[in-house]
Amino acid sequence: MALLKLGDDPVEQLLSRYPDRVCMPLFPPSDGGPATRIRHSRHQHPDSRPCINPHAAGLGIGSEELWACVPEDRDAEPVRPFGTFTPDLYALAEWLAACQIETVAMESTGVYWIPVYEILEARGFRVHLVHARHLKHVPGRKSDVKDCQWTQYLHTCGLLSGSFRPAAEMCAMRAYLRHRATLLEHQAAHIQHMQKALQQMNVQLTQVLTDITGTTGPAIIRAIVGGERDPVQLSRFRNRHCASSAEEIAKALTGHYQPEHVFALRQALALVGPIGPI
């Protein structure tokens, strides 16, 4: 068999960087020269890989199923499928613990990884959340290898770096803030729907009020939705700090009311109502 030199393969680079942590021993040449490593395929010789994380597992997560891979010497069936129901995730954690796994790597696929991450982290595993770009940029993957096997192999070799994941308290605060930002974004669209409905009825409320979601605007819009059409009566909802006079507001509220536009205004008001000043 011809002897091959270390090339650009990332695993072989690690072989040269960590000679004392490689599972495969050196093979002395027959001519008495310096010892040289023989390059093997990792599928034919699993022990030829560097053991940076010898107790590593890899996960491939989907919406309805996930696959887990552990080292071949830990179980008769090192690659197993699991469901995504909570009892299935607890069963996954039990199996990983029985296989003496200490660290788990998984790809950040949508939001499917979140419950898996939290359950495994609660069980004491060191979980590495890996960006999909990191997995794709590592060369040498074979087409017959599952995602979990490739992830487990790279994690064992120490080629994966985990993404930043803050503490549990910060994750909870971040979830609240992101949800609030989403609600405010949706609220802005519904406010625009309200403005459109008013404009279609030629109710020029935006010309006399700086913000229709302040104090005066919501009171007037609720009265319009409730059936009030008299502009003088509507102008009485004016806040005393409003820059526009009651006469100006009454003139702006003299509109051409149509049932379909009032219906659209009512719908937009109901969607905006629970959030913000309205």
C-alpha cells in the first residue's frame, strides 16, 4: 500500500496538531525509516480519527423526526431515529446518558432545536449549537452519511464551534423582547389599515392629530365604530392638550361614512386595541 502524506484534509491536519490524542498507532515502515501514518478512509477505519471529543454525539433534527448518532462502540445500534414529542426527547436523553455521552452537537434548524437543546442541557449535557454554514464548509463528506453521523464525526474531531447561547434568564428576556417587537410590527400595519379606512371615508383625522393612537384619536375612532357620526359630538373627545381646536377637529371629522369602510375600521381597531395606548 502506498504511503500518503498529510494533505489539506482537516482531519489529517488535526492528526499533525494532536499526535498524542490520536487513536491509531504509528506504523513503522519496513525499511527502518521514520514512522509514517497511513491515510485511511474514516469509513473503513473509524479509529483513525483524532479523539478531541471522544464522548460526542451528533443530532440531525427535523420537524417530525430526529436522528442521533453516538460512537460505534457505545451501542449495537449507534444511529437511531427518535420522534419529536416530549417523551421521545426524554428517551433520547436517557439513551445518550446510557451511552456515556458528555457533549452533543446539533444544527440550528429553524426553531425545532430549541426544545431538544433545553432538555439535553437540563440533563447536564454540553450542547453545541452549530450553524449550518460551518457544516457545509468542511470538505470530505460522503453522500451515504446521514447528517447526524457527519455532525458526530466532526464534533469528535473538534472541528465544530458552538454558537453563542446566553443563560436561561437572558434567553427568557430575549424571547419576551422579540415577541414584543413582533407585536409592535404587526400593530404598525393595523394602524395603517385604520388610517386607510378613515381616508376612504374622507375623515381627515391625520391632518388635525399628530398621532391617531394617542389620547384623542382612539376615543374618536371608538365613537365612530360605535355609530356616532356627528362631527361636533366627536370633537368633544378632544384632549385639552391637543394643538388643534375643537372646530378644526369637527371640520376634519365631517366625512362620507360607508358601512364597508367602518367595518374595516372596526376590524383594524380590534387588532390594535390590546396593544399600546389604544
